[in-house]
Amino acid sequence: MEKSARVMQTLFGSFANPNVISFAGGSPAPACLPIEEVHDIMDKVMTREGRGVEALQYNRPQGIPDLRQTICDTLLAPKGVQADPDDVVVVSGGLETMNLVCQLFIEPGDVILVESPTFMHCVEIFDMFQARCVPCQMDDHGLVMEDVEEKIRQYHPKMIYTVPTFQNPTGKTLPADRRRRLAEMGSAYDVIVLEDDPYRDIRYSGEDLAPIKTYDTTGNTILASSFSKIFSPGVRLGYVYAKHDYIRKICDIKTATNSHSSLLAEVACAEFFKQGLYPAHHKKICDIYRTQRDAMVLALDRYMPEGTRHTNPDGGFFMWVQLPGGIDTTDMLVEAARDYHVAYVAGRGFYVEGGDTGKDELRLSFSGVEPPQIEEGMRRLGSLVQSWLP
């Protein structure tokens, strides 16, 4: 506890230091925030004759109709998901879906299968509901289906949680055949598959893949996503698509939880898409992130010692790095922030197994760092890693 507290104090302190190059966060690049567009939208719609009253008033818990229609037509249909707006709920950020789904399904002691490593923010939510998280093996292509099926038979889980596309923290993407198999297992074993897919639309190379939900024939897969990566994290908007029985119950829970998401944010987001601004914006942000990913790949290969392994994602915000020589990235983080003015997230924290699992691994985010800073940050980190080698 003392060691982790010291590490976190050093890490948080580094954020306030302008000399620190931080690869720790997962924030969009400032250039990817549509500030001018949203300013113009609000100028036009925030009138009594326009949508001002709607934006500042109470409304239905499910979300305004035109935003739910946009989700179906613009974000889901092109991916092969034929959704009805009545089966979509707009939520307060992608994480609210996890909370609502847990309120609906999870009882203390229930087992949830998770990836190893996994997105730990969701594990914290699962812990709040006193669920037991059981890790499943991953290879270079994501979840290993044979291990998932073995764990289903062994633990009889209530739910399987996965980030199938440009996974946080590794950047790995689950292939189409495994997506189909996961949906089939959810149906065959009557297990909820919670598909958390906020990075799906941030693809800038490789072949697009259909969501797991497209292979679902029984309604056992629940699809969650977010506007944080493709529009703005500050609006705190996400959405969940599921079969109608689940959506009706999720709406009831959301009503009791917070009535509805921010109408001001919903109107701004709906108008952004309705006014045709998304296609050019989407191309712009993918071009920016492609450039930053390429800069990080080149810098990693240039400055990291021989034996370093890293992912090379086709999209998203993150790369996963394994260092040679048994270096403990948690211990190294203190020196990284204090003396080398560079920050990352140590790998241990992404594993529910605990112990030394992931001790020589780390997560790097390139999304909020421009190429010159990526180059310099990787030079600093490479120098630090070299000094820690036996």
C-alpha cells in the first residue's frame, strides 16, 4: 500500500509539472476537440425559438429521439448492427452503462470473466457490486476462446466483459471469428457478453470489423459505446444498445439513478451529427492519431533496448510494452516522473491476478501527445530503461 501510494503521489504530481511528458492519460488530442463547431452549434440552437428550452429542461430518461436515431443510422448501421432507436439508451458517459448493467444483473458473489490485462476502471465498478472477477488468457489477437469456454464451464459466470477493438490497455483487436464464437458462447451458456467498444470508430489502418453484437442471435450481447473519443469526453455521453426487455429495465434503473443524461450535451451532440459535421471531423481525428501512433512506433523502435516488445494497433489510443531484463515498471515509475520527467502507467494495475503479474509491462497513450513530444518522451524513457537493465 505504501509503495503504490508513493507511486500515485509522484504520478499525480507529474501532471502539474509542465516539463513532464505524460503518456499516462487516455485523453483526446486538443486538436481533435470540435470547439469551434460546438460554439457555432450552440449559438444557433440555444434560443427560445430553437432548442434552448429543450436543452435546459427535464426530458425522457432514454435520451432525445434524434440522437438515438443518429446512433442507429450513423454509428451502428455502417458496422452491420441494425438497431431500433427504441432499443438504445443515451447514458452519462460510457462507464454509466457498466453501472446500470451491474444494477440489473449482478448479485454479490457473481463471477464476471475479464480479459487479462483488462480496463481496471470497470473492475472497480464490478468490485462495488461485490462481483468476483476471473481473468481469461489473451494472446496477440485478444481473448483466447478456448480459455473463455473453459472458465465458463468452471465458474458459471453471470457476465463476460470485453473491450474487443483497440483494447484498453493493450491496443489489441479481437478477430472476426473470435467475435462470432464469443457471441455464440454467450447464447449457448446463457451468459451476458458486455461488449465495451468506445474505440471502434478510431480506426486509421487495417480492416474494419463488425461488433460482437452483429453475431448475437439471442440478445445475450449488450453493446456499450461512448462519444468521448469521437466527439468530446467533456459532454459525458455514451450509449447502450440491447434487446428491448433489457433496455426497458435499464431505463427504469437510469430513471431512479439520475433521471436522464445532460440535455444540453445531448442537443449539442445531436446537432453536430445532424448538421453533417461528423464525416470531416472523423477523418481529421483519424489522420491525427495515425500520425501520433506512427511517431510512437518509430520512437519505441529507435530508443528502447533490444528485447522490448510492443503492440502496433490499427486504431485507438494505446500501446502495450513489455520490457526486457525483468524490470519492475511500478518501481521505475517514481524515477521516471521525478528525474526523467516522463510518465506512463505501470502494467501491474491492469491485472486482477495481483502479485507480480505484469510487473515488466506498461501502457503508453499517444493520443494526447504531439509527435515532437513523443520523440523526446521516448528518448527519455529509453534512456531510463537502459539504466535499469542488469
